[in-house]
Amino acid sequence: MEIRVWEAPGSGAALQSSSRTVQEPAAGEVVLEVLHCGLCHSDLSMIDNAWGLSAYPLVPGHEVVGRVVAVGDGVDPALLGDVRGLGWISGSCSHCLQCLGGDANLCPSLEATIVGRQGGFASHVTARQDWTISLPEGVAVADAGPLFCGGITVFAPLIDEAVSPTAHVAVVGIGGLGHIALQFAKAWGCRVTALTTNLGKAEEARRFGAHDVQLLEQLPDLAGRFDLVINTVNHPLDWPAVMASLAPRGRLHQLGAVLEPMQIAAFDLIPQRRSVTGSPTSSPASLLKMVEFCARHGIRPQVEHLPISQINDAIARLRRGDVRYRFVMDF
Ligand SMILES: [Zn+2]
Ligand SMILES: [Zn+2]
């Protein structure tokens, strides 16, 4: 099958359009004709080989919404025509302990959509059926792509850790992830505080669901306040102040890929039973729950649409933080 892709020929390079031939879907796989694909910070990290995982030419794009146009053996042909989302993960083994236990996102033989395979900045992308999620009525097709990486990343700490609706939740960073996290935490029933370095975003943060907006530098004044801090930023914070802001049994959940070690002292953890956790997106079951939750509560990413022909403009703008709050490329 002949398809079109937008690929980086080398580390940090601009994407170029080219055609390539791909195989028919294998057993258990579906082919999506890409309709929309969000641009995530992880695409930049992969284009730049910041994590040492990249193989070139690299086709990024892992916030896909597409229509099923071909199915492999064992997939119900009734899926043809269905509009589905695909995120960071495109396949797992489905027979290991983690897959069988409902933690397929922790599968040791996980396939990531843009690691060693062709991603969603393409006319078509292939994935395992169970990692493509049908969009329920009430979820806007054109804006849904960012839910499948950014969205599930911030839904995971709520759904997978069974956070109480009485919890006081702080979201650090009002960006691609944070603006969705605020909506989820508000709809969850929580008391929600947005922590930011830019009070210019305060009004929007309140619209997304924050009850309070505070400057990050004021964190030392907020000691003992939060049951859960969801940190979406990928640069070092004043870690002792973050830990001190947690209530007894409070938890810091780290989602931003900070490359430097995080300085956490034993006595940040022991006396008040505080903890630090992290998570890599979530399982297909949590994805299904997330899209239904979004439909029920009217949660949607705030996106700026651009045609795929302007992908390099979108990348340049994302690199300088010039986006509110996610680019979605249209095909
Ligand atoms: Zn597995
Ligand atoms: Zn992503």
C-alpha cells in the first residue's frame, strides 16, 4: 500500500514529505486513514533524539484520530469506517502478566507509535486494534487527538490511583497537559489549584476548572495543602517546597520528563507518609473510560488547527512555547 509520510531525515531536522510503501495489516492490526494528529512535546524529543530512542528517517505524530480503512486477520470487518484515536502506545503482547492484569501500558514488549515504527504524521498509520479507541458520540473528532497522549497522561493519575473527589489537587504547568488536567480534576469533583509561572494564564486556568491560581514561587506559602500534586513541567522545581506543599499522605505525581535527578529527602517522605509516583500514559481500559468521561463532562483539548503542510511552522512555534494549548495538524 502506497502512503504519504512527513519524516525527519536526521536529528533535529525539518520534516519532509515523501511517499513510502507499507505492508498490509498483520493479524490483530488496523490501518487508520489519518484525519487529524496532535503535535506533542515528545515528538520534538524524538525528532531531536533527546532520549536516545530515535531511528531515522523518523515519522513523528502520536495523537491520531483516523478512520479504519483496512483490518488484519482476526479483526471484525465491521470496524471498517469507524473513527478511532491512537496515542503513544500502538501495541502490546496481550499475554504477559501486565497485559492480563489490566496494565498493558507496562507490558515489557510494548510498541510505542513513533519508536522504531512509523507514526501519525502520515496519510495512514497501522496499530493493534486494542490500542485504537473508538470515539463516543459527544467527543469532537477534530479536537480529540491530544486526548490520546496528553489527555490520558493526566487522566492516569486520577483513574489509576482512584483519587478521592474530596482531594485537593494542584496542577503544575498550564500547557498542553495541564489545561486538560485542570478540566479532569474539576469534573472529578476535586478542589483544584493551578500553579504557574505566568499569571497571564490565570483567567484561562479558571475557565478550565481551577478554583485558585497561584504562582509557583509562592509554593513555600502553601505548606501541607495538597493531597495530590500533578506536575506536568519537564524542568527542575524547588523540590523541597513541592514536597512541603503536600498534605499528610499527599503524593507528588511526576509526568514531566525532567532529565536531572529530583532532589527528594527521606524526611520529605517519612514523617507525613508522603510519596512520589509517576506513570506512562495508561491502559486501553483507562482510555475507554477517559473518552466516555470527556463526552459526559464536555471536556476537550483547546487546540489550534493547522494543515499538515505547515508542520514545520507548528514545530518551530511549539519549540518557543507559542501555542495555546496544542497544535492539531489536519490532513
Ligand atoms: Zn504484555
Ligand atoms: Zn505525547
